Amino acid sequence: QVQLVESGGGVVQPGRSLRLSCAASGFTFRRHAMHWVRQAPGKGLLWVTVMSSDGYNKYSEDSVKGRFTISRDNSKNMLFLQMNSLRPEDTATYYCAREAEGALDVWGQGTLVTVSS
Amino acid sequence: DIQMTQSPSSLSASVGDRVTISCRAGQSISNYLNWYQQKPGKAPELLIYAASSLKSGVPSRFSGSGSGTDFTLTISSLQPEDFATYYCQQSFSTPAPTFGGGTKVEIK
């Protein structure tokens, strides 16, 4: 079945780095743009970043520009989020999501990132 | 960025009630509007795309309407499994979508 599974979350100190992974299965990964969306505890959804299906184009929300980098490996059906210079306000559950005609039609279960000393 | 404003932020309703949730965009977004449902501890799920198209498998009691700046999600007869938080999302300004603040539907 169509599935996205995130991994790599955990507790990290401010200023450190973390790399999230998202494994896709059950669909043709290389045909879809892929997004990361985050949700701080008790808060709403915030779009973070997107990468085009071919990996050539990517865009990020202002607060993570220069710190977070999205990438993908279409040969392995994998999406990644490299997070550097982490701040306490980056604490959130991070979801990867598949885009289809502008909507995010498949979501992973999420992985929790906690930035704390 | 296109701002998305949902109202109300929360509501209480009973099983069987008709529920409407509003979403207003800061500028015209045509019909580039999607609705999601999120239950506690779970990932969001797409309900409606392009303002009024029901995703396959979503119960027909859910419907969406609107275009331009004003949109509505309607649940015709609220069921116990519908108690959740609902988010609108604009996909007009690709590739950077924005979400509304959410509407929590609680049991009266």
C-alpha cells in the first residue's frame, strides 16, 4: 500500500544537527514533489520545505532557510531533511507528505524532534 | 505569503449535528483550497481537494464549497469519528502552501 515512514527524530541540543529520513513505498516516488510539514506541540501545521519530483528545485519557509536542506534519492525512494543550527523553536513533529495536484494526499506518521539542553 | 484564516477556532457539537467551518484567504486563490482532518496523535489526512472534490474513500457527509477568498467545509451529520481538528490549506501559491490555524470540533 501507499506509505511514507519517517525516522531520525530525537532529542538534540540547541545548535546541533539532525537528519530526518522518509521512506516511500507503494507508489512511483520519482513522479511526485515531496514536502516536509511540522507541528509544534499543541499547535497547528506549518509547511517547512518542498522538493520537486526530479530533485532540481526546492523551496523553504523563511525561518528555516540556510539551516534546513531537503534532498531526495529517487533510486532508493527516500526523502531527507538535514537540519542544522537547531533552535528550541524547531521542536515539533515532522511529517513528510506527498503532493498530488497541489494537495498533500499521503502523509507519514511523523517523527518528533525535541531541541533542548 | 497568502494568509489563511479559519473560523471558528473551536466548536462544540453533538452527534447528528450539521457543522460548518469557514476558511478565508488573504487574496483570491480560485479553487486552490484543500481540507484536512487530524485526530489526536495522528497525521493529517486529506479530505477534500480543489475546494469541493472529495478524496476517494472519504464519507459523503463531508463536502466543500467556495471559490476566490471564502470557503466552507460542511459535515452534514456529525459522527463520533469526526471529532478532530480540521485545517484548510491553499495551494495557489505553489510551491509554498500555507495552512489555516485549524478548527477543533469537540463533543458537546
